[in-house]
Amino acid sequence: MPEKSGAEILIDILVEQGVDTVFGYPGGAVLPIYDALFQHKKIKHVLVRHEAGAAHSAEGYARATGKPGVVLVTSGPGATNAVTGITDALMDSIPMVVITGQVATHLIGSDAFQEADTVGITRHCTKHNYLVKSPDRLGDIIHEAFHIATTGRPGPVVVDIPKDVQVAAAPYKKPGTIQHPSYRPQVKGDTKLIEAAVEMLAAAERPILYTGGGIINSGPAASQILRELARITGAPVTSTLMGLGAYPASGDQWLGMLGMHGTYEANWTMNQADLILCLGARFDDRVTGRLDAFAPHAKKIHVDIDRSSMNKTVRVDLGIVGDVGHVMEDMVKLWKARQHPKPDLTKWWAQIDGWRAKKSLSYPTSTTEIMPQAAVRALWEATHAKNPIITTEVGQHQMWAAQHFDFESPNKWLTSGGLGTMGYGLPAAIGAQLGNPNALVIDIAG
């Protein structure tokens, strides 16, 4: 079997993984990879001005395309500069593979020039990370990194590659199906638990569907299944900041975003519900507020692919571990198979309409000032026919955008939710545009 350098093996694997764009900034410890990268015309390299920008661009690319973002940075400060973007991706469940250069293996631990303990530094802000000590291991590790980043609850994976590993020669054979000994995300939910959830939903008098970014991460089909689940159950639908677009803002059952920046009707519906079906969300503190007063009358069902999210913040009555798209699909099939009629929620909707009448997102009009809410609304009116991709920075403008720009489909709303990273919007917009060359991409900045 012919041998190739570690750098050439890496680039070959990126091509095999369908990578068409890499966001990066070169440095001494990663130059062999850049030399190999420039020999491949299938991969576009986007030169950023700061490694954090590379990570945020990769996030925007991933969020807008559904494919993993790829980052390439050098050792030491290159890797540490990317940490904010890596943490941002972890908080918001964005699939990303970050390739960092490292000093030669014999120099590791000697405080060599531009050396940092990248694996140690990123251990708590990645889904997984690797230090590659031999070019023989490079092939398996890179394929495994993409597998881990894109399956289960998506997230960032860091691969730290010493410079001598990049230049050393080794044979490479594409591995078969990745079978990690301990990483086996559960995709299908437990049938008996799903049956119990369907019966609880059918019996509820005041249900609500509390949806999150997990539905968008599950793929476009999950958003369509959510719409069908809402239609057959008649239940109102609300969403976290990260879940906007999974259910159309024009839908009759849409209550708007919930939480501390959410609508009056969404929050009161959650508070007074007798059943909350949480789909791909995690009971974030921005949603729950005081835990001792959160939804006191409601039974709670939680569907999430991340087992560690179950009962982490809010104790639930029924937890279903699995991909939310698959679980919702099974719920819809069971509901129809058992011939459950659409529940009569007339009284519930009358109560909700009373809260809606408050018009909580209304704002004063002015002939002398441009109200920020009016500016966002005008932007929506001018562009919504083109179904644009919207990114934001972080701050009050971010909340005005979430409240007043109506999203009809998934993967059109890109914002830093969990970490709240200022400076996210512009590089994310660049990444989104490169992933969708024909789309209209707008960064709303405050």
C-alpha cells in the first residue's frame, strides 16, 4: 500500500467526508497541512483575520447547511484563540471539527515556542478531543472525529496534530463503519415510553409543545413532523431561541418564543399547562426562571438525544432518550394507529387568546425616531419573500430580531444562544453565505 504524509492523509479524508470549505489561519505548526491543502482544488480555504472568526464562520456554515463546519488553526495562540468559538458550538450543539497544529511530539511538555496543552485546554469545551501521536492513527481518528461531531447531540471535536506527525509517512486505508466502543448514541426511543407519552398527550386538557434546537439539528424532516404532530393534537407550539423556524411563525398554533425575552402568551401557556411536551430543548435557565415556580400544574415529558439532559434542571414525569425527529415520527404513527380524535381544546385556546390580546410585543410608533422593532419588522417585510438567512450579534438587538423577524423554515436563524458571544454574527454570516452561495444572508448587529 503506498504511503502518504500525515498532512496528505488528512486532506484526503476531508475530501472523503464531503468537506468543500475550510475556515482557517495558517501558522508554523500547521504549514504542512496547508501545503497539502493547496494541492486539492475540491476544498476552498477561507482565510480569516482571527481564529475565533474561523470557528464562528464554521458554526454559521454548519447551522445553515446541516453539514459539519471545519476549522484549521495553528498551535498555541491559534488553538487558544479558537476556544471561544469551540465553546459556543458546544453550548449550541453545532457539529464542528477543529484541526489544530501542535509542536513536534518530542517537544510536547517542554514549553516550546507556540506550545499549549490544547487537549487539556479544550477538554471541557468539546464533545471529544484527540492528540494524534502517530500518522498510522490519523486516518481512524479523523473519521471518528467526524462521526462523533455529527451524530447524537452534535458538537465540536478537536484533533491536535503535532508537526512531525503531519510530515511523517504512513499507509492509509479508508476504514469501514465507525464503531466506537463507548460512544453509541441512542437514536430510536423506547416504544413503551412513546406509547405512554401519546396517551398522556391525548388525555391532556391544557397541553403545550415546547420545542428547541434539537428539532433543527435532527434535520428538515423533523420540522415537517413537528407540524404534523401539532396539527393532529391541536396543541399550541412555542420555541426556545435556538428552535425558531422549526414551526412556522405564520402557523395558527404558534405562540412565539418563550422565556425571559418571550411573549406573554407563550409564558402564561407554559405556566398554566397541565402537560408540557419538551421536544429537543433542555429547560434552560432563560426559559424556566425560578425552578420552584416553573409550570407548577404540568406533567412534563422530555424528548432528547442527550441522556445527560434528563432531569438535569427540571424533574420530568417521563423522559424519552432518542433523536427527536424519530420519536415524533413514532408519536404521530401511534396517535393515528390508535385513532385518537383531535382533542377539544376550545377552552384552552380561549384562555390563550386572552393572553394573546395583550399584544406583548407591541411598541410605540414614532414619526421622529426609528424604533428598533420597526426596523426589524421593515427588514422582514422587505426580504421575507426571499426566505433569507439571518444571523445576529448578541444583545438587545438579538432579542428584537428573534421577536419581530418571523421564521417559516429551519436553518434560517443563526445566533449565539448558550454562550451569548458578541462578534458571532458577521463571521457566521460569512460561513452561511459560503455554504449557501445563492441565498440572501443578513447579519443584524446592535
